[in-house]
Amino acid sequence: MDKKLNITVCLGSSCFARGNEENLNFIEDYVEKYNLDANIDIAGSRCEGKCAQGPNITINGILHSNITQEKLKDILDNFRG
Ligand code: FES
């Protein structure tokens, strides 16, 4: 697979408390489980000023708000195809 996913997880205190701690763990576990290290880059960001819609995660430049592990699973499953 030569596709790439760039995932930026907002680690500001609001997003972190609203679920991004678990979301980040979920993504890391998923990457490990499916051996996607070469295809998925994970980065953290500071508060992006959109706390009210959080937790926020940006994937390939697109902001996903109110993100849950269920939504993440859908996105990642789709990516694997
Ligand atoms: S903490 Fe994520 S947008 Fe503010």
C-alpha cells in the first residue's frame, strides 16, 4: 500500500480531556495492529481555537470535529480498503 495518511491530533487541554487521549491511543493501537507505520503519520498539535467542537483531529488537511473512536475506526477501515 502506498497511500499516506497524515493525522494531527489536537492535544490542547480541552480536546485532550474530551477524548483525544483515548483517540490517540486508539490510533496508535490501530497502526500497530495493522502494521501501518509506513502509511500513517501521527502528530500532535496545540489548541487550534476550536475547543467547543472538540475533540478535533485533522486528517490529510481536513478537520474532523467531535471525533470518536467509532468515527476513527470507520476512517481507518476505509483507508485500509
Ligand atoms: S484544545 Fe483542541 S481546539 Fe482547543
